[in-house]
Amino acid sequence: MKLAEGLKRIAEGWIIKPKGYRVRFQQLVEGELVTEYSPGLEDKPLDSDVTTWRYAWKLAKATQPGSGILSPGELVNVTVVDDQDTMVNYYATGKLEILNPENK
């Protein structure tokens, strides 16, 4: 294979690293389940998926629903997303993960 052909194949098949990561979650706002992000969409994203997953886990644990009924301030469907709002695999398992899943 010639170098030019190899470089072309690499360019076509290369996985592009996301520009950043955020925690995406839902919470009850005025009786409606609303999707939000941390850091917010207007703020600079985090640069490490591992750091973002650790943050997501701590946030989910600190705000998990205490009963079967969701209350204001409790977060559900907590996950990590990239700059394209695509879910990011959990670094420890290599699988998609949702913390505090809401079964509605």
C-alpha cells in the first residue's frame, strides 16, 4: 500500500476526539421533567471523559431520588455526553451507562 493510500484510509476511518464533555441529566421543574447540563451549554466543557464520569457519579449519588416519586432537586437519567450531545461509554465498563434511571 502506498503511503498516500494509507493516509487516506486513516483519515476516513479515524475516530475524532470530542471537543469536550458534559453531564446531561433531567430534573423536575414546575412539574415537568427538564433536560439540563453541567457544565451548562454556555460554559466551557470538561476535557476528560473520566473526570466527567466521576463528576456525574458524585452528582447522581448526591441528588438521587429518595422514593418512587421524583421531587424537585433530585436528578434522574444522569449520563455523560460529548460536544455533539452523544452519550459517552462509561470508562470502567466500556458500555453506555445511565445513573438514576427514571422509568416513566
